[in-house]
Amino acid sequence: MSRTLIPPHGGTLIECRLTGHERQAALEAAAQAPSVTLSERSLHDLECIGTGVYSPHGGFVTEEAYHTIVHDLRLPSGLAWSIPITLQLSEKEAAGLAPNTEVALKHPAGTVLAIMTVTDLYRPDQTVEAAKVYGTTDDTHPGVAAVKLAGPVYLGGPVQLLNDLPRGPFVEHNFTPHQTRAEFTKRGWDTVVAFQTRNPIHRAHEYLTKVALEQVDGLFINPLVGSTKSDDIPADVRMRCYHVLLEGYYPQDRVFLGTYPAAMRYAGPREAILHAISRQNYGCTHFIVGRDHAGLADYYGAYDAQRIFEQFGRDELVIQPLKFEHAFYCRTCGQMASGKSCPHGSEDHIFLSGTGVRALLAAGERPPAEFSRPEVVDILIEAYQVA
């Protein structure tokens, strides 16, 4: 049995959910309160807040927390936090709202999901936010575009879930941090390495996850299934790929597959920190950070997402990054390797990014076996033919 799991970020796993008489009273209050219909990204954020993935947050960030996160990468307490989890509205949506009031948070279908106590209503400089968080003010960056599209008015304050959020298509792999911690304890895992992915796992990913697995008790494959760019491979296709890969190429008793409900922000280094914190809350002690984690085009340096961890001490961020160089298949070695282990020149190396494999699939070409397992390629080809 597991002896000691890593503590949640900040020491306490925060779940924001009312039950019983408290829930009924809050539902009655929500029926009389003004309401806000959540965007897709805010729905993902609400789930992460409500289930403890974003502990120690118990709501959307206040104005004070917003500024310390944006400028200092820390909460007002000094604890590491890299991206402000905001609830944004248009001026029209915010009309009539004020601090010290309650607001019902609704699903687009009309169901009341939560009640929020608004403590802060503020209008920060989004250009500064974009430059600090995303490293660019370019409106073509999807993270910057999402911030500006969501509206200029920010609401901060605690939330309480009143009804279950939609479970989505991956119910059997949808686990809260309390549930993953219970599973790791059941399996006797003290040390767990998490792998974040928004793409099917190719041979380079397989290599680094297995190198990591040599060092710990268990591997938590934790694919992001929240909203992503339109040209990313859909979550249902990716989940099929994970299943065939894990069944055929990983030890079943040392790997656990669970979904990560967050939206993708493509914030590079800052998002690497957010991803690591989330996995600490799930119970992971280590987090794989490869080349260009959560990156996009040429907005970030190849290893900026690794270097950012150097800004935090163990009192600020307990989970430890496992840093990997860009892996490749070496024809001469006849196996996966990196620049740290392979002596051969680039002419012997096969590199292919997720972007590159999507381009091959779109062109009707089969990615080479050195890049991806044939079972995974078959699923991807089938998906692109249907599309």
C-alpha cells in the first residue's frame, strides 16, 4: 500500500460542492439571482475549480490574485501559480452586476451549475496580460484571442457546484483528484509521474514515458480533453489511440489513464507550470516536461518550459519536473534516443512532430513506423478518411 502521497498544492485539496440542505438553499437563491452563461473555456475552468484540479483555488481569481499571478507568477500567499483562472464577461453581460452579490453560473443549455459570490469586478489591461502570460500580444495566438474574445469585465470570487457538470464521452476515465489519489494509494504507488498530452502518443513520447517509468512506481497518462485548436486531433480519436497503445506496449499494472478536463491555452512555459500543479493535485510527484511543452509555432523557445521551473523553490512548488530533450529514432542505433545518448549525426535521425504527422495524414500519407506504432497509425488514418 502507498505510504505517503504528495500533498496537494498549498496543502489542502479544495472541492467546491454543496449538498443536502445547503445545496437546496443555494438552488433557491440561484433561482432569484442574476445569471451568467458560461463559455466553453469557463465550463472547463469551473470543473477544474470545483473538483480540486486547480487547488488551492476555490473560485475565479480576485483582482489582487490576478495581478500577483500575471506579474509575479505567484498567488498573494507566495505560492506558485502561473495563469489567472478568470471569469470574463462582455460589458453587456456584466451590466447590473456588482461586488458582494451572488450570481448563478449556467450551462449554455440553461442548467444552473454553480453559484458564485462576486467579491471583485474589475477591468484589467488585457494587453499586459497577453504579453506577460502568453509572451505575445499577437491576436492570432489562440490564447490571446480567447482572452480578448471573452470580454473585458472580470468577476472574481468563490464558487460552489450545485449540479453535476456534463461528464462528456469519457466517463470511465473521468476522475477527480480525490479519486486518482485513492487509486494511486490502492496500487501502492508513492511516486507517480504524469504525462500531459493533447496529441496521440508517438514513439518519442513512448520513449520518454518509459524512461520516466524506470524511476517511479507508476505512470499517469493524463490527456487534455478540454477545448483545443480546430486542427488538433479530436479527443475521441486520441483516446482510441491511447487505449491500443497502453494495451499493447505498457505494463498494465504500472500505468493509469485518466482525462484532464482543462482547456488548452497554448501558453508555453506558463502553462507547463499550471499543468504540473494540476498533476500534483491529482497525486503525482513528477511531471514530464519535454521540448516546447504547450508551445505553438515560434512563440516560445524550445526549452523555455523547462527553464521556468528554476524560478520556484520546493516550498513554492513540490512536484518535480523530469526534463527531456527532443527524442528521435536513430537508424544506426535502431532505436529511440536523444542527443544525450546517441552519437550519430542528424542524417541518421528521424524527427516528426505532431504538426508533421497531421500534415501527412491530411495528405493521405502514412506516417513512418519509426514515428508511431502501426495500431495508432491505423486509427489516425481511419479518422482522417472519415473526416
